[in-house]
Amino acid sequence: MKSQTEGVRQSGGRIMARLIVLLGSLSYVMVFAVFNGFLGYVCAMGVTVSGAVAVAKLLGESVALSYGALMGIAIGCGVARGLLRYVEQYCNHYIAFRILAVLRDKIFGALRRLCPAKLEGKQKGGIIATITADIETLEVFYAHTISPVCIALSVSLAVFLFTGFISSWYIALTALAGYLVIALPLPLISAAKLRAPGVAYRQEFASFNAYYMDSVKGVRDVLLSGSVGARGEEIDRRTQALTEKTRLIKRLSSRAGALTALTISFFIAATLAVAAALTLTGALSAGRAVIGIVAVFGSFGPVTAIAALPSNLNQTLAGGDRVLKLLDEAPAVLPIEGGREPEFDEVRTRALCFAYEDKQVLRGVDIAAKRGETVGIAGSSGCGKSTFLKLLLRFWHRGGGEIEYDGTSIDEINTAALLQNVTMVSQSTYLFNESVLDNLLIAKPDATRAEVEEACAMAGIHDFILTLPQGYDSRVAALGDNLSAGEQQRLGLARAFLRGSKILLLDEPTSNVDSVNEGIILRALEKHGSDKSVILVSHRLSTLSAADRIYKLEGGVAHEQKKPC
Ligand SMILES: Nc1ncnc2c1ncn2[C@@H]1O[C@H](COP(=O)(O)OP(=O)(O)O)[C@@H](O)[C@H]1O
Ligand SMILES: [Mg+2]
């Protein structure tokens, strides 16, 4: 039951390496993007360096190219720079959006493996954040992290070699020292300074969001309870706190930016000093000194991009870590294929036990339901009724005992057959933002209209649907709040009837319906349940009166009860 999504974060390098591996064949596009970025910078520098070469020629340096050719190179480099930059950015964003699609697909695949167990309980919110926000932050990693780093490395190396060979190795080494200082200690220092405020900001941001959304959702109760003022003040206070944290981060980021700019100025001054010293001592001609200085002057752009990374890199790595862990997570149960497919005429549990982590819920439950039988389960809230039904669908491995369909252990039954023949109507029914008809058809996509209407009539919802503006074609979103919890529940029931499974597990099917509709549902169960086994969980005695036998679940054990009259 323990989830891998919690726990220790993997190291930054490992996360980055694994995220790059996820690129797969897109890595060729990445290499192409880096190559274009590199050439783009080289062209940008080509503009100034060709000017410097012209100056060197003026100063008497022997240059094979004419002034006209140098001017042509400068113009050509300027134009090419624009095009190359465009291609580089295009490639980066192409990769980023393609990889987002790939990641979403992988996450969906992972959820399919991990569900339904994974979406039970507390973890649900975290997974939704991973699917939405975390994947989005990875866009930054793919579009704005990998290629700047590669481009910085290649451009710096190229300038180092160019300056060394054409001008002077002393100037080249001074520039190299500058690149190293800007790319290594500076980002590490600013990352260290930003870490704690970054964590504090994200916590404040998450808490603000939750409070704000909560207030919006509960705005009616806020209004009715007259607590608008207090809520408003609290929101103001939290906004203020968030602004303070943002301000601190901005201040630290600008300081880091200023420090980088200062370091660049320092190394430019150092390059000038080295070049002047070399020229004055006669070790280097003035023309070559100019070329070296100009080349180094224009070369700090790419490494500055590395210095600017830490502000979001931490967040990106945390998002990447959660995405990777979700992809790695082992499912609570593996689907069974190539197993057996019984008739599903009877379901029986023997001494069934189950615990959530260390919380023992079921301690030996013996319940059986045959075809044509309706078995009721009563019990106080939290005693394990829903858990019992979920175990019959193999959400989790049982802790002990046995679950059998027609005498065959649930562990030997094909998962697809189990899901086809056993249907659960849970306490809340999710309705998709589609038409009412489409919402029903998910239970049986090839059902005819007559079948759908019959299922709805059985669930006592057909007449209500006809009163909707577009009947079965009404869109759920357009109905909004007009669909009561009871109506949603009856749509859930209609889905189950439509599916036509042999075993129906109903979790509090009448908890949100009035007694008239309860009567309709119970009569439908009586009438149409004769060829099914029905397990009916309810805390209402009136609902349980529809059952042939009733068990009371208490202390993790089920006792058969006398039927109420
Ligand atoms: N996914 C879960 N993880 C951990 N504990 C859970 C989970 N689902 C339910 N529980 C706990 O197990 C107990 C039984 O829950 P449940 O089967 O939903 O009870 P009932 O349906 O009878 O109200 C409760 O105490 C509940 O808090
Ligand atoms: Mg329940």
C-alpha cells in the first residue's frame, strides 16, 4: 500500500538524466536545436568579430579577406543569426510540447495500471497536481534548460579555442576562468540562497490557493454565515504574505543577476588588462589583441543563461521527480490475463481480512450472494462496507481469507471478465461533461436507445431526463448544479443496469434519494434483480428491506441479522 510518490527525492543529476532518456527519438531534434543555437551564437559573434578583423587589418595585420568580404560576412552572419535563432526556438518548443504529450500519455498509462487503488483516498490530490502542474513545469526543463546548458558549453569552448589560436592563450584562459566562475559557483550560491525562500513561497502559494478555492466553492455558506468580512481579511493577509515572499525571491534573484553582471564586467576588465599587457610587452600585435578582446566581450551571453537557471530548476526537478516516481510505481494489483472466466452465478467470501497500511478494517468476513439473491450489508459509517465491495472488484489484494466466484478464487479470474460481470455503483457518480446519453453509454457503448431508456426507467430517472431541455441530449455541464446528488446517483444506477452485469454491488444507492425514488429503485431491483446477485450496502432500514438476507458489519466481522419487518 505504501506509495513511492512520497519519500526521498532522487538526486538532481539522476532526475535530469532520466528526463533526457524520456526524450527518446526527440533527442535528435534536441541535438539539432543545440547545433542551431550554437551556430546562432557563432554568427552573432561573427558580426562583431568580422568588424574586429577589419580593424586589425587597418592596424596592419595581414588578413586575406578584403574589407568588402568582411562586411559581407558581417551582414550574412547578422541575417543567419536571426534565422538560426528562430529554428533553435522552434525546435525547443516543438520538443517541449511533443514531450508533454508523450508524458501525459505515459502518466495516463501509469494511472491505468495503478487504478483504481491509486485514486482511492488521500493521494488523489497529489496525482492530479502531477498530471497538471508538474508536467507543465517540465516544459521549462525541455525548452529552456537542456539546450542553454549545451549551447553554453559549446560556445564557450569554441570562443576559448578561437581566441587561443587567433589571438592569445592568455586572453583565452582569462575568458575561460570567467566562464567557469559564472557557470559553477555563482549558480550554486544563488541556488543555495533561493532554496529556503523558494520552498516557503511554494508552501504559501499552495496554502493560499487551497484557501482561496475553498472560499470560492463555499461562497454561499460564507455569505449565509455572515463571515464575508473575516474571510476577506484572511485572504488579504495571505495575499500580503505571498507578496512578501515573492518580493524576497525577486530581490534575491535580482541580486544574483547583478552579481553575474558584475562578474562579467570584472572578467572583461581582466581580459582588457591581459590584452593591454601583452600588447605593451610586444608579445601580441594590436590587431590580434582587438580580435581577442572583441571575441571574449561578446561571449558571456550563453553562460549567463546557466547562471539564470536555478530560480526554477529546483521546482522543475521536484516536478520531474514526482512524474518519474509515478511512472515507476508498482500497481497494487497486477491485471490477470489467461486466467479463468466463471459464470459469476455466486460470490462468496471466507474469513476475508483487509488492512489499509496498519489499519485493520476487515477481520474475517463471511458473506455469500447467489444469483437471484439480494444481500444487504448494514453497519455504521467507517466500518468497512465500501472497502468490502472494492475488494470484491480486486482494487487491492485481500489481507487474508478468500474471495470466490462460483468457487474460483478471485486471483485466478481474468480481470477483464471480473470487470465485465461485476459492477459497482459507488457512493458518488462522476458525470463527464458530455450529453446525458453519452454518460450512460460509457457503461455499454453499443446499447440501443431503447436499452438506455429501459435502464433509466429501472433507475427511476427516465421521466426526469425527459423533463430536461434537450432530454437525453442535454449536456451535463449545461445542467450544472441543477442535477441533484440523488439524480446523479440514479444516473450511476442506470449505468449499472445498462451494463447488465451478473453481479451488482450497490454502495448506498439510496443515500441521496427521497422515499418515492427509493421505492422506484427498490422495486426495479426486485423486478430486474432476479437474474443477478445484488449486494446492497445501506444504512437505511427501508432500503435493506429489499434484501433477502441482511448482514451487519461490526468490528470487521459480518453477522447475519434477522430481517426487519
Ligand atoms: N484508501 C484508504 N486508505 C486508508 N484508509 C482508508 C481508505 N479508504 C477507507 N479508509 C478507512 O477505512 C475504514 C473503512 O472505510 P469504508 O470502507 O469506506 O467504510 P464505510 O463504507 O463502511 O463507511 C475507514 O476508517 C476509512 O477511514
Ligand atoms: Mg462507504
